[in-house]
Amino acid sequence: MKLLVSILCLLLAACGDSASPSSGGHDGASKPNVVVVVVDTLRPDHLPLYGYSTNTAPFLSALSTRSVVFRRAFSSSTWTAPATASLFTSLYPLQHGVLEGFFVHRTRTAESGQADTQSVTLNRLPDNTPTLPEHFARAGWQTFGVVANVNITERLGFQRGFAQFRDFTGLEYGKGGAADLVLEQLRSWKPALSAGPHFLYVHLNDVHSPWRDRENVLATEHDMLTKNRMAYDSEIRFVDTMLGKAYTELGWSKNTILCIVSDHGEEFMEHGQTGHNLSVYRELMQVVMLVSWPERWRGPREVVENASLIDVFPTLVELSGAPYVAGLEGRSLVDVVEGRATVGERALVAHRIDRRVGGELWAVVRGDWKLIQRVGGGEELYRVSRDPAEKLDLAAEEVAVVQELRRELEGFRARAKRIGGEAIDVQLDAAEIEKLKTLGYAGDEK
């Protein structure tokens, strides 16, 4: 009898030590912290964990050994405002209505009577669409947000749902407060962050041009394109160092779901352009996506199926144990990570519009294929596993694939519910306009 009781006790103890996949890895009484970090303009292929030969990110490389790395994650756009709005809402730009963010009209505001004033049109997040921080706030998490990109501010509605929100985007911060300044803000919040479960959003802008010459690379004798790549990499190293400090000082290794993503990439003449212009090629559309939660995933995992920024919202909701959200376009990838499901033949969509140059692009990715459609200007098709640089256009050879993906895109545009954000006009003075121009957010509309 004593032997039977001992065996039963051992069995009960063993059951109690294992976290159920459906429970999200916690007991419901202790909610995990949820931290989302967006590194603006960060290309995956400039990180060693995605195969880059230069050691730009030792912290992220180390973190990847105990995280889930998504190898084929894509943005919903190639500009910050629409891409981040998709992360916040799990909707595509056509659905949430934030298509551009900042752009400056050529026509000056006649009503103001000020020659140095121009009108900027901003598309706000729609008020009737729940956002990621709003959902976690309603579910009982304390919410904090700190941003350094001019598009992710109160003017566009990104402050909604945050109990505390700090914006480092004024003229005094240049292109945006540097990561070390953001880290100081996080340190000042540490007592509040330690008080209970929290949702924290951090948007870093260091990797966005114009790059700070952190390692004196512009003094080298390389050509300007090489110098720019080197300066870009130096900013990645700086951000990586700050992330490592935040990880240690804020205790992100304990009871914290940490999601690190980028909103889009950067061009270095792969298709004849620099910056992030009117393009949806891989160098702009593919993004970093890494999720760490040591209590659930102790070793490295990777997902090679297609993922999107619209999947972040539902994935974090399921992992954290927060209430289910209906009506999201994205899907939770928890079952995919843990081998219980696949994404199948799901089509992912990206959209980019730039009224300054009168252009509009669409992309649809399904399985191994990617179709790029220029409104009024033809189509391109790439087989991404064999041609990751997207150099060999197969549209003329694979007519059936083009037709299938075109139908996918037409079907999406037909069914997409257009919620639409409020368009507002903001007056900017000459100094603000010049600052926007350095970031690529201002110019003559054509």
C-alpha cells in the first residue's frame, strides 16, 4: 500500500512540473510580461543569426540559441507607419487604412499665410480597431511604450492603450532618440515595470538613416555605398549592445515573452536604389522576427515557413494567455513553432504606395513563390528558395503560377474590409520639414 501511495505521489509531482501547451506555459495566476521591440529598418541578412559574415549582433546571436527564429518573415509594407500599424492591429494596410504616414504636399497652406509652413497629411489608426497595447491593457497588463520614430507617435494614434508613453521624436532628438536614451527611459520605469505583469513596446530608430558614424567608418577610403553599409552595420552593433543591457537590467530572461522584429529593411543598390523607396523586393520586405520565452522554449527553434508582422498580435495573445481576439487577419504561430500545425498554402500580402512619385506596388507570397504587381505597370515572379535575391523574373515562363497568385491578390482586394484611419493635416515649419527630408518622409508630391 505504501509503495502504491509513493508511486501516485511521484506521478502527481511529475504532472505538476510540466506546462501544458494550451496554458501558455504559466499557471494563470502569474501572467508573463510581454515585450515587443521594433528595430526600425533592420535587414535580417545583416545579422549573423541570419547568415551575415560580419559580427554585427553578438547579443542577438546569443539570444537566438534560446529563442524561436522565423527565417521567412515578411512585412505588410516597406514604410514604417503602415507596417507598424499592421503589427498593432493584425490587419493589412488596405484594411487599417494607414497607407503612408508622413508625406509633405508641395502645395503650401494658403490659409496660414506663412511662407515657411507646409501641410502634412497623416493617416491615423482607426479608432474602432483594437490595438495590441489596448488589448493587453484590457486584459490586465500594465502598458508602457517608448518610441523614436516620428511616425509612431500620438498624432497617428499609436499612443492608444499605453498607460505611459514616451516619445523621443522632437527636433531636439534629430532622427529620433538614440537607443541609449531609450534605455535610460526604461531604467526610470523599472520600479513600475517590476510592480506587476506588463506589456512594453520599444521602437528604436538608430538603424534608420542618416546613420551616426559610430566607428569612424566615413573616414575610410571605401566608396560611399560601402561606407554606408559599414555605418549601417555600426548602428546595428550599437543597438545590439543596448538590447543586451536592457535584457540584463530589466530581467527579460525571466517570465518574459520577448519579441524582436523589424518593420522593413534597407536598400543598398540590390535593385538600383538606396534607402527604402517604392519597392517590395526582399531587401525591404523581409524582416527580423525572433521570440524568446525561456520558461517555454529553452533551446533554439526555427520556423522556415512564411510568417508576417500581422501574426505577431495573435501569437503573443495565445502565448501570454490573454483573451482570444476575433477578426484578426493574422494567425497565431504557436502550433507551428511547436510542430502541431503548418501554415499551409497561405498567401501573405504586402502593399506600398508613394504619392510623391505616383506609384503603387503589391506583393503576394505563397509557399515558394512571390508575385510583384505594379499598378498599371506589369508583373514579376520569383521563386524565392532558388533566387532569394529576386534577380530572375520567371513571370513569362510560369504563366500558371502568375495567374494563381494574381487571383489570390484580386481575391484579397475584393474581400478586404476597408476600415480606414482618419486623415488629419498638421502644419510643419521649415525646420521640421527639413528634418523629415533627412528621414525620407518629405518631398514634392507628383
